[in-house]
Amino acid sequence: MWGYGVKEVEPYVEFIGRDILFREAVLGVLGIGKGSKNEPANLQDSFCVACKIAKKDIDCNNCSKSVRELKEGE
């Protein structure tokens, strides 16, 4: 891009912007990316998701879900 003026680069910048927008739209349709509906709502829900991914043999109804978030310095 060295040696090109602002007017000469504008079409390329617009093209790249559209390309990125298209990719984000495809990822959004697939349910991947920011604002995904699959994201857990809170800490306990994220614990349940992690537990299911790890395939623990724990019954979810009997789980205490006693989870606490560690802050820096704890």
C-alpha cells in the first residue's frame, strides 16, 4: 500500500469492510461469534455447561452448584 494515495486506497478499504461484514454474517447465521444465544447467562449456568462438556456422571438435579468466582489476589 506504500506509494498509493487515499483516493486510490478507498475502494480496497470498502472491499475489505464488506468481506469482513460477510464473514461476520455467516458466523452469526451459524450461531458462532459475539452475542451467541448459546452463551450461559450466569456463573452457575456456565458451570453446568462445563460439567456437561466434561461428561461428568453427575445428576444435574442433585448438583449443589456451589460455585464462586475467584477475583484477582484470592
